[in-house]
Amino acid sequence: MSLDAVSPATSRIALSRLMTGADVNLLGTVHGGVMMKLVDDAAGMVATRHSLGPAVTAAMDEMAFLFPVHVGELVHTFAQVNWTGRTSMEVGVRVEAEPWNVPDRTPVHVATAFLTFVAIDADGRPREVPALKLECAEDERRFHEATIRRKHRLARRAAIAASRHSESFEAE
């Protein structure tokens, strides 16, 4: 079965949430795990929308925390599909924060993440996803960079598997 290609704009989303005292760590900044959940929630919605059905998180390739987030800041997540394979897709998420009570302040880019999702059928088996219809230079750049991340992820996995089966490796 071949599905029609879909523009990344079709499934792109933005979510916002106010950070409260329940979200902070011992240092008084928003806990990294809270940020990761927001990222996974946004990415999961995009993957489900793009694949026209359930999709599950298979990997988080990268999450860079650039600046701390504080109680009282409004956090915005912006997510879109960057790359698709036969049954999997990469979703990129940009996270920005701004004070909730200062409307003219420019939001600060506080985190970026890249997650891989696999679309699944009713039995939990991988199913085909629509290809991406790249419509602009930005879509092409994202697709190309996601391809690089995928190659690195697969090479790392192969290198680790090879090292586990290597006779020259000695456990300490």
C-alpha cells in the first residue's frame, strides 16, 4: 500500500503550558523530565497526525537544554515531522519560554529535541506512514539533517552490537 505524500505543515503543532511550582527541581528551575514530557507529548501528537493513527516513541536522539526555565514562564513547544521512512518518522521539537505576564518580551529558545516514532497498527505492529512532500528549502534542510541523524543512530547501534560480539572485548 502506498500513501500520498503529506506536507510537514499538515501535522505541525504548537502547544503551550504555564510552568508552576509542581514542575520545579531542587534548584527552583523546571525539571528536565518535565520538559522531556512536554516534548514527547508534542512530538507524539505530530507523529499520530502525520501517520493517520497511533505512533509510539522509539528513540530520543537528542535533547539539548539551552537555558533554564523558571516557575511562571509560559513554555511553547513547536513540533513537526522532519523525515519519514517506511514505518518511522523523525519529529523535531523547538521549545521556547517567556514570562507569562510580559506580553511584549521575545520568547527565548530554551531546548531542542529530535525523536523517532514508529506508526503501529491495532496489533502493535509497524505500519506504513505517508512520505513527506518537501515544499520549501527549510523542509529540505530538515529532511537532510534528519537523514544524517538517522545514519549516525544506525551506525552507533551497529558499532555497539559489533563490540558486544567482539572477542577482543574483555569485561572488567
